[in-house]
Amino acid sequence: MKITFDKSPANKIKSDAFVFLCYEDKDLLTAELKNIETTLNTEILGITLEDFSGRDTEVEIIYSNDKRIILSGLGKKDELTLEKVRKACARAVKKANDYKIEKVAVEIVQDESLKRTIDVIAKVQTEACIMALYAFDKYITTAKEKRITIEEITFFSEFNNLKKFAKQIEEGIKVGSIIGKAVHCARDLGNEPSNVLYPEELANRIKKLGKQRGYAVRAFAMNELQKMGMGGIIAIGKGSKNGPYLIEMKYNGGKKGDAPVVVVGKGVTFDSGGISIKPSAGMEAMKMDMCGAAAVVGVFEAVTQLKLKVNLVGLIPSVENMPGGNAIKPGDIIKSYSGKTIEVGNTDAEGRVILADAITYGSRMKPNCIIDLATLTGATVVALGHFVTTAMTNNSDLKNEIIESGQATYERVWELPTWMEYDKLIDCDNADVSNMGNPARTAGTIVGGMFLKRFVENCPWVHLDIAGTAMSNSTGDYIPKYATGVGVRLITHFLRKRYS
């Protein structure tokens, strides 16, 4: 998809449809319609607007002379947010796609009440348009028509002093394009079936991306993991014929010697639950148990193209959790990379076991901080649904930065406590720590985070449980069904704010 910015007046732009975002306030809506008529040298008949009032859920396509005009509502002006801008743009381009339009021109919003620079607004609009036009259809062989017909989006602006803002708009569109496409990359990985994307294939794809983007990739297979003492990754991965991997990614955009930011992503390419097998209903979605890993790959896609001045390390412990003859069993005790022993109370609590090794490995790099992303617990969905990512941390400053980035991107984050009373729930009689809480099913999300906390060695750390946000059961304005790519925009925003 081609994304451009045209400094020409709208009536000089060659496009199949023009998108305008409109307020619900009656006087502002009237003024905007008059502005559209002037801008496009056309006339809008009142009868065509009977079903459109500018509410923040509305979108309407109208025909005026030889022009197709798409109006998308922003709601009340005094209630405007960046998220409403995102959703309005998303609804508009999806409407255009429904009509099989190929070229769309989208107006950049002008509103001082957003209290954002114009490059941020342009970035947000660009991201939203790209994210809304996502389809995972590579395996469909019988479809006669393309799901996505839009081939080009041209942004334009009616600013009186456009020359003053043109560079900012262009920069915002460039950044938004990079981030939006990085989200698509993460979604594609999350949606791949597990017979296609297993740990070795994930490693190979990341190696290929590393060559394209200029970052180093190492993939440690079973024999190397054994030499390293990665007992947690080995234990979970050994039940499958597809062996486990630890994938290490390194991008050196900062000064030599600067402490890196380490981002860890859970890479369970399929989770059957192992010997503690899951119910069959819904198990097909467990190909997406590697959405944390997918987010890490998406972050690298964004950071390397944005050329952020940061030393960034990505760590992906990748396994299939299968009930094979060599699989780990409840009651087994394993020795982790840290040296701590883990008693397995339930083989379906596998993500925390592989993450423990990766987090310890990252800790020993003496990082600036560690951020892990994982579809860790179903308990977070029970507690908070699909609207928020849960966070646990040992550092309030890092947590505040992540929460702020969550608000800015609308990939919102909610903190859970790390009180010592919860830590005691993972004590056990036969090993240093249990991978299950006692009693079982008590504070499940917190127990998972407390387990990981024990493997962090002297560095700021935040754990993000994305089980509720990484996978969607329905389609939203710019969130697709299935893998959402959550975490890419959140972590990229955090890194841009720190290291741009």
C-alpha cells in the first residue's frame, strides 16, 4: 500500500474518494460541509446527509457531482481524543474498502484542543488507516475478490499556512507508516498456523528480517541450550518433535557501552497444555500463544527503521508445548538457567518457565531495563477482559513510563501488586519455587508475575500480561479478529520517548 502526502489543494488531487472527519456539533458540522463544498468545488445535497450527524460511531459515503465523499464522525469537539481520531480514520478507510475503492485521500485533522503537535496527529491517522486495512488471507485459495482493494492513501491538508507544517506532517506520516506496518508484521506472525510457524521457522524468519533491517540474530538450538544450562526452555520444549530455541536479536543504535533495553517475548508457537492438556474447545487459538514474541519482532521492525538511538536486545524463548513421550510431567523438578529449581505443578503454566530462563539471561547483560510481553494467564481475561494489559514491576518509574505510553497509544496498561504475601504463594516444599500458586486458581495473574520476578537479577523490570489484548474474538475499528499486534505501538512509543 502506497502512503503519500500531497501539498496540493484537494480539488487537484487525483483520488477515487475523499475522507473528511466531522464534528457532531451542529454549527461545526455545517461549517465543515461548506468547507468541503468549497474545497472540492461541489455541492452536497441535504438529503444525502439524513443518516449522518457526526457522532463518533458514524461513517457515511455520499456522492456529489463526480466526487465520492466519505464523512466520518468525531463526536463532540470538546470530547475529542486521539483515539476518536484513530477510530474515525479507521471507519472511513474500511468504508472505502467496502466499496472496492483503490485510491483514497484523507484530510489531516486540525484541532488545537488535542494539544498534540501536527506530526503526532498525522502519525496517529496514518497508523489507524494502515491498521484498519489488515487481512490475513494468504491461505485462501477460492476467493475471487481481494479483501483489501485500497492501493494508495494520500493525505492532504487545508491549513492556511501549510508550508509551516508540511515537514511535520510528512514526518508524522513516515513514522506512522513504519509503525503501522510493524503492527501488521506482528499480526502476520501471530496468525500463522503452528504447522507452518514452529520454533525453528520462527528463528529463520527473524534471521531474514534481521538481514533486511540490519540487526544481528542468533538462534540457540537444543544442543546449545543444553550447554548453556537453559533448563526451563529445554524442559518445556522437549515434548515436541520440533525442538526449542532461544532467539537473540541485537540492534546497536545507541552509544557503544550504553546499557541495552531488553525486550523479552513469550514464543510458544503452539500450546496444547502438555500433559496437563487443555480442553479441546478453543485450542486452535493457541497458535497465538507466541504473540509476545511477535510483538518483539514488530518492535524491532519499527525501531530499526526509525533508527532510534538505543541499544536494544530482543529475547524470544520459543517452544511447542506438547504431550509427547518425552514431555515434562506434573511433579517434575527442573533446574533453570539461574540455578533455581522449579517444581512443575501444572505443565500448562509453561510460559513462565521459559521466560524465567530468558529473563535471567537478559538480566546478566546488565540492562537499563527488562520488559517482557507474554500471553501468560487466562486469569487476566477473567479479571479485566480484553480491554487492558496487566503490568507488574519492581520499578515505579519504569512502570509510570509504560502506563503513559499505554495512554498515548490506547494500548492501555493496569498495574497489579507485587506484595510479599503473593510471593509466598509460589513457595513449595520440594524446590525453590513452584510454577503454580498455592492454593491453585488464587490470584492467577499475580502469581505468574511473581514467579517471573524471582528470576530478575538487579535491574528494573516490568512484566506485561497481554493474554487479554493480544487476541481478539471480533473485529473492531482498527483491531482485527485474531492476532492484534498489541505491544508494538506501546513499546515503540516508550522507546521513542526515551531515545528519539
